[in-house]
Amino acid sequence: MARSQPARFLATAAAAFLAATAAPLIGATAAHAQEGGACSSATVQYRLVDADGKVVGADWSSQGGFHQWDTVPGTVEVRLAPGQSVGEGCSYPVSLAEYTTEGPNWASSGHQEMVDKTTVHLTAKDVAGKDDDGRTWQKLSVKTPSCFGQIDLYGEDTAYDGKEGEGHGPLPDVRAGVLTPYHLIAAWNGGDKRCEAGTTESATPSPSAPETSASPVPSAPPAGGRPSAPAEGTKPPVSPKPGATPSTDADVPPAQSSPPAPKSSPNGGNPPLAETGAGAPVGMLAGGAALVLAVGAGTVYASRARRS
């Protein structure tokens, strides 16, 4: 019986070895699942200020909607509304973008062209408190519109400029029903004249061709066609559908955290189980434990053989 004690010791050591090495891996799986899950949406407040920093119109507000400007909006100050709990690592992009339009309000804006855009990121440091006298807030400014235009304040970093690729999105277009930007907080429309061709890098509608004017007659109309048919069949609708004003909301989502760079994997590039902790070297650990058990079994066998 005394000679079997080394075997029992080795078996106990193998079990302890396997339990001690597997426990951290189980804990690592739970910890990874919680990463990036603490940030939720937050409420943004804004106000307009002039070149000297004086408030223009209403003070801090989270009220959205479309507003007609009496004078061209200047700088927009933004912050996070008071009473919110914002995690230290949470960030909220807020953008201000200016577009040229075909008219002074959303219904007549037609196809828009981006002129300028700027973005700031609000964090826990930008949450308003009870005593905010003397505090400075992040500011957004864009180029001053010189013709019909629209200015959008929205909770994203995406540039809705009609370009393709990551970080870009479709241009607003009331006739096509494209209601961008998304996560719109508030918007301002105005201007007193049509935009000249070449106001932006992209072509804008010619001021000499109003929206209600008839389309040019095709150079080669179909033979035998009735005169009224081409005008009705080929001409797109000239007035947007009513009731298609984009919705606004001051609650904006947090910035999407960048996923970690993929690590090299021996399984041919397939999503490794190591991402969730299941792909850790459990096989190696189990093999080590099995080796210890095998040595113990060999010791037991040798001990019994000597006794016999």
C-alpha cells in the first residue's frame, strides 16, 4: 500500500494541474464577452452662437425639427445633456454638414450637394452639470452658404456626400426619397437665391432652368408618336411628394469601437475559436495531464510487478 502512494500523488497532481490551467481560460471567455458593451445612446444638446460666442436665439435645446434661418447659422455648440451616466471610454460623434439645395426649404430642396462638413466627439467630459459657468463646449462650424442651402446636425461621422466607400453615404434627395443624414438631430434651411453652376465641386441644377420648365424636345422623336406622349412619359415628376420630411432625434448612438486586428491562425483563416476563449491550448494542457497520469499508472504497474 505504501508503494502506491506515489501513483496517487501523481494522479492528484494531474487533476490539480488541469483544473488550475482551465479555470483562467473560462474566466477569460466571460471577460471578453463584456468588452465594448457598456456604451449606450446619449442625448445631445445644441445652441447657436455668433463669432463672439454670444448665444443666438434659444439656449441649450434637444428639440429637433427643421428650422428656417433668418440669418445664416454660424457656429453650433454641442454637449451631452445633464443627468446622464457616460462611461469613461464612450465617444459620441456629432457632425455639422452644409449642402447647396434647389430651394429654401426641405420640400423644395431637390437634389443636394455637400459643401462642407466637420465632426467632434463628445465624451464623459462633455456632460453638462449643475455649475457650468465658465465651461467651454465643443464647437462646429461650416462654410457660410451663399445661396439656397441646408445645414444638418447629426450624430454620426459619416459624410453623406454621394461618394462610395467606408465613411461615405448617399446625398439627401427629396425627389428620390433619400432621407439622409441618418441620426439627424436638427436641420436649418434658407437662402434667397438659386445656386450658380459650379458652386460646389459637383454640378448643381442650372439657375436658368427652373424646376417647372418644360424639358427640351428630343432631337429624334419616335415616328408617329402623339405630341403629348413624350412630355408625359419621359419627364420626371417636378415636385416632391409631401410628407417626406426626415425625422429628427437628439438621442445618438456611440461610436462603433474598432474590432481588434485578426491574428494569424493555423486553421486557414477561418474565424478561430480562440476569439471566444474556446480555442485556447486546452489540448496541450489535457495532454500534459494525461502524461502525468500515464507516468502514475506505470508506477503502479511496476510496483505491483515487483510485489508479485
